[in-house]
Amino acid sequence: MRPHLSVIIPALNEARSIGATLDALALAGESVEVVVVDGGSTDGTGDVARGRGALVVKAERGRGAQMHAGALAARGDAFWFLHADTLAPADAAERIAAALRDPRVVGGNFRVRFDGMRRAARFLTWLYPQLRRLGLCYGDSAIFVRRDAYESAGGFKPYPIFEDLDLLRALWRLGRVVHLDSTVVTSSRRFEGRSFALAFARWAALQTLYWLGVHPRTLGRLYYPAKKKQ
């Protein structure tokens, strides 16, 4: 039986986090397929995923490339792209199905809460709804999309950065992208041990350059060397 929804999770050395993510998805129902796309983990991520019944496929490292590889392997009528350190609500699959009953809707996303009580987590949890009012949303918000809309949009590109915005821009041209009144909880670990103010300022600058037309590959060359120095 073909699943109604394929959950696609890009992962790289996520053995410590992905178990909880998959356990949360186990409550979603039998019509949900889970595809974990491993970008070359060395910590047993694939074993953890297989042990919880997920289909594990291998792909070139990089979130955009991994998510697209997952979409090619998935069998569902719709795709839901979830980060490996993000916990979904138990009724998420039902909410996605309800949203997609409207033929005008091509995809959507969720509210986001960053876990922990650090200032960065609280600030980002506040910031994301403000950005959404400007039409901005990101992969952290658990994007879902109809299979045919994903294919018409050209899918995720193997960009080093902003592959999520690239897909969303294409989807906006195809139909409605909705925001669900339901929350996913994602880890704030990426902000630990680094200057959040500096990281956020760099991200904001790159975001501005993206909307001014600078290609994501060019922005990736600016972003990743900066990350390695932190």
C-alpha cells in the first residue's frame, strides 16, 4: 500500500538525536513512511534509524542534496522534510492531510519552538513568527509539500545554504503555502558554545545578500569558512 505521507530526514552523525525524533513519528500512524538520508555518518546513525523501522538511503553530504535524494526514494503522495533533531506533534500527519485536502494548497509548514532556556532559543522562538509575517520561513519549520508540486518546483537543489528558501519561492508560484497552527520543537544546540550575536549578524547579512540576488553557492563559500573559525 502506497503511503499517504513520506517523512524525509537528512542526517549526519545524529545517533544521539534521531532516536527521539523517530520515536515521536511512530505515533503518526501506519500510512506514514519514514526515510532517513545519511550523508556519511560514522556514529551509527543509520543503525539507530533502521532499528526503528526507517528506510535508510545514502546520499552526498549536504542538506539540499540529501533531502532531494530522500524525495527520489520516497513513495508517498506528499513529502514532509523534518530535521533529525526536531520533535513532531503526534497529530502532525493528520494536520498535513487536512491542509492538503484543499486543492489550492501545494505545501506548508509548522510553528517552531527552540528548546532550552538560553537567550538564543527564546529569541529565535519569538523571531520566527515575526519573520513569517514577512513571508519568510525555513527548514526548521518542517516544510511539507505535495509530490507533484515538489516535482514541478524542481525539488531541493544541492545548494550549500538557503535551499529551503529556493524551494519555497518556487512553491509560492504554484499555489498556496499554508502555516499550520501546530508546533514542532527543534534543538537549539547549534547555538551552544558560540557567539549568538555574531552568528545571527552573519546569517542576517547572508539573508540580505540572498534576496538581493547573490547565488546560494556564492553565499555558501562565505558561510562555511566562517563557521569553521567559530
